[in-house]
Amino acid sequence: MLITTQNEIVSLMPTARWDRPEQLLGYLEEEERVALEPLLGTALYQWLLTECDRLRKRFVDITSTTIKPTGKAKTFPGVAYADVTEKLELIHNGMPYSGCDAPYEDEYEDVSNVDLVTVRLIRICQQIEFYKMLSHKAGLLNVSFNEGGGMNMVSADGYEPADEKRIERMVKDAWMSAGRAVDSLLLFLEADAKGEKMFTEKWKEADAFYLHKDLLFQTARVLNEYLDIKGERMAYVMLVRDIRFCQNTYLKPRVGGKLLKAVVEWANNGAMQVVEDETDGNNENDENGVSGENNENENDGMNESNEDEGREEAMEELLGMLRTALAFYVESRRTELAPVKEKLARRDSMTDAQQAMAMACQWIEDNLDALGDAAVDTPIYNAVRARKEQEERDKASACAAAERRRREACEQSRKKLFTSFPATHRTPELK
């Protein structure tokens, strides 16, 4: 577990006074698995547990005072929070305190960057785990169960009982603190994924991974341009399943898997990867310095460059149209309004999605040549090809019918011509 000691519990909520804070470990263990594993992914979560045990052997407790902002740690860690006032007096006086056989010396040692970053990650996860536990278990923590099924309110000497309003405020504050910690965790891991990549490979398995390369909306920032999610990363994480469902259910059958994959790759790379053939510098030139073959190659290269530029523009245009349609499809699934308005909102979003999808399909049909090989074997390409083949067959049938009618007309004219001659001009019959 990421929280196991009394100091770690009290460091997250210094105003609390639990006689036996280890009794919270059951609640914390449950919340840890439910809240953290989906955000971190199984691989990163298991690795973090192992690292936490290793660091705890060195630092005793993983708290906000474990490592200084300068990246240094105490040579003798483990200063308890419970009697911090008394111990501070002893420390200032240079006297030993319980758990230490020698006077305290303010000495620090350097901490490796890996351990420093790992401790920061553990601290953020501890905040998520603890504050979500408080927001979910406030009712259970307020009531004690006695023998015979009796229930009593838990109170402590020297404190006034909290009224319902203060308890409600505490639950709300704990939930908001947990939400801020979740945002901090996602931003922390996103910054690592764009920088040193210490946790990226393990984090890729999580649903909360900041970059989903198989989707048209890879990040929360991209989704926020088409669908208002207030820039919240958790809103994006909650919509990832809906985005994937709508993309595979509504878009893929209409535009085809090959074209959709090409558009997604374009969205990830930002540019088409054009492989140019390298030419040797020892080619023989003609008297003018440039051979005819080189001129032809240059012309072909210019034509290919123009084609690539047109394909890039087509991909960029198609990407925006498909994202617009996908955003309306997602909106039709995530609307949260009153029951009467919700039905109308879902219907309107689905209507807009279908219209946007129809416009995208029509655009694909009109720009098949610009899309190139990516549009081959798509349903739209197959439909256009089948329609053209049918038109060619109809044209061939019409030509054949016209030729047949012409021959019949000629035959009738010939018969009419020879049967209308006078009897004296007819060819005599052979005897």
C-alpha cells in the first residue's frame, strides 16, 4: 500500500486525532485499488507499490518532509507528526528524542532523480487515495458499532461535535481535494511522457493515458476544440470509451477501416511521411550539365510533390469533418440534462451527427483521387466503382441495343428495296 504508517496518515490531515490510525488501512486499501489502478494502469500501479516498499525502507515514511525541494533527504528520517511540538523543542536544544540515541544533526544527503520523482508521484497518489476515502467513508467514520448492534456517535474530549453542515462541507472539500490531486497526477504523468518518459511505457496500459493514438481525439485538448469539456482531463478520461465506441460503430463502417486508420495516423503524425529516393552524385550529365533523364526525374518529383501536397490538404480537411461528426455522436451519448430535455438533446445531437457524417461521406466521394491509395477498398470507393461499372455496363448495353436496332432497320430497308423493283428488272430464275 502507498499509505501504511501513522505519520503518512497524519501528514495528509494534521487536524485529525486518531488513537489508532492504522484502523483506516482497510478503507485506504479499498480506495487505493478503486481510485488509483484505473488512473495508473496495472503495470505502473504494481511497480509503484514495489518502489514504495523500497523507498520506505530508506526513508521510513513517505511524507511531504521526506525530501526537501532541493532534492536532499534527512540522514535520519522518520520524525513523527504526533508529537511534533515536543520533538522540535528537543531538536532545537540538540537533545535526543524517542527513536534516536544521539542528538539530532541537521544533515542531508543527495537523492537520485529517479527516487525524487518517484516520491513526488507517490505523494500525489497518497492524496488521491486519502481524500477520496474521506469523501466516501465519512458516514462510517462517524458511527461506531457496539455489541448487540448498537450504534454511537464517535467524539473526542476537548472537541465539540460537528454539525451536519460542517460534515457536509468536509465531505465536499475532501472530494474537491481528491479531484485536484487527480488533475495533478495526470499533468505530472503527461509532463513525464513528453519529457524523460520514466513512467510512459507502464502508463500506456491505463485508460487515463494522455495520448490515445487509435482515436481521432488523442488528447483532452483536441477534444475540447470540438466538444466543451471545460478543459478537464478527467472528463476526457470518462469519455474515452464513448469516443472509441462511436468511432468504431458509426464512422468505421461508413468510411472504412483503411481510410479511418490513415486519417488517425495523419492526426498523430501531423504530416505525411514521404520517402524520397536518394540519387547518387556521380551521374553523368550531358554537355549542358543536366541530362534528359534528370529533367524527367525533376518533373516527376515536382508532380509527386504536388500530389503529396494535395493529399495532405485532403487529409487535413477530412480529419476536421470526421472529428466534427464524432463529437456530435459522443455528445448524443453523454448529455446530462433533465429527463424531458435529455431526450430532445440526444435526438438533436444524433441528427447533427448524421448530417455531418453524410457531408463527410459526400466529400470523400468527390475527392477520391486526392485521397489516393488510402481510399481504395473503402465502402465509398467500392460503391463509386460499382456505380461506374454499372454505368459502363448500361452504356455498353445501350450501344449494343442501338447497333441492333440499326442493323434491323438496315435489314428492313434492304428487303423493302429489292421487293419493290418491277417484274421486268428482277433477276430471272435459273432453270
